[in-house]
Amino acid sequence: MRKIFLTIFMMSIIISCSNNINSTDDAKNAMKEKYPNIKIDSIEKVNNSFFEIIIQDQLYYLTSDFKHLIVGNVIDFQTGDNLTENRLKSERVKYLSNINDENIIIYKPEETKYVVTIFTDTSCPYCQKLHNEVDKLLLNNIEIHYVLFSRNGNDDDAYNDMVSIWCSENQKEALDKAFSNNFLETKTCENPIASNYLKARDLKVNGTPMIYMEDGSVIPGYVSSDKIMDALSKIASR
């Protein structure tokens, strides 16, 4: 109820704004004057009601009369679209597209209909539970891109295990062993595990597994393969 009230309150502020035709440069100058010590990553004009501002990956909205700075989700009252989430999805897609295939482990079905990117950690029991359903996802034409990283940082035992997996001659076989709690032979080589940790941080991965769809939608935590397939079907039907 509180969330609904806040959304309606925010929208009422936006709707009640004057139709001042301020430019993006005007908004930049207003923000610089008000917050001279804050680095603003970008400012874009969404419409005549407000500007979208990104500061350290956080979205803010400045009303066109420069009276209100809003933090939180903005909903298009007419269409019901979550403008904030749509923008975040767009940013996730852009970021994920820059992850090189050479730095991930890919499970390919005979024919690919969907692709999901999963940030996973071999020390995570829910990652293991999801890994047990990989075959079912592949049978349903879902390609899996595994991004290995240690959620507890690079000084953790899991980090060393994933380096060993990456450096194994058969990465998938080594990954199966790790998720089955079997012994892994220690190996070292040049690997992306540490840099994957930084990617997870940039994407605000705060738990594992974290499942990303091609449109930038995200499923935090474990869900069954059936629910993943259901989510993909709904996205495809939009």
C-alpha cells in the first residue's frame, strides 16, 4: 500500500509541474549549481515533465520546473509502463552485450530459441540446484551463458575452485564436479574470474544465482527451470 501511495504521490508531482520548456543544458546547469561536488554521469530529457539523471548508476528524476528531485520508480500513468525499470533493462542489455564469449562458459542446445546469462558461484547451494536443471533448459532450446565469479571476493576458496574449473581442459566436466562437491585438481592460468567479480558488482548482483534475460529482465535467486521457461515465453509474447 505504501509503494502504491508513493507512486501516486510522485506522479501527482510530475503531472502538476509547469510546462516550462527547459533544455538538457538548463538541467545540467541547475544540478551543477545545486550539487557542485556530485559527478553526474548523464542527464536526458524524458518528456516535458521531467529529466532522467544518472549518478553512480542510480536513477533520479528532476521535474521540468526544477522544483523536485525524485528517487524511485516512475510509472507512466496512462500505459502502466515502469519507465525506470525499462531504462535499467536497457542498460543491462548494453552491459551484458559487452561480456566476451571467451570469458564465459556456454551450454548450447541443438537449436537456440532463448539465451539466459547466469552469474553463478560453485559454493552457492542454490546455484547447484539450478545447475541440476541445465539439461532440461537445453532440451527446451535455452542457451546458457555462465559467468563464474566468487560472490565472497577473490580471497575465498570458491575463487580458487573456479580458477581451477576455468583452467581445466574440460571446463563443463570440472564445473559438474564442483557442483557435485567432488574433488577438483588445482590449476592456474590466465582467467576472467576476478574481472567477472567486477562485472557482477557493476550489475549490482547481490546474490546468486542471478539470471538475466535477453531483454534485460532479471530473476534474482533460484527459480525452477519451469518458471524460467514461463518467464521467457511471457517476454517473447509481448
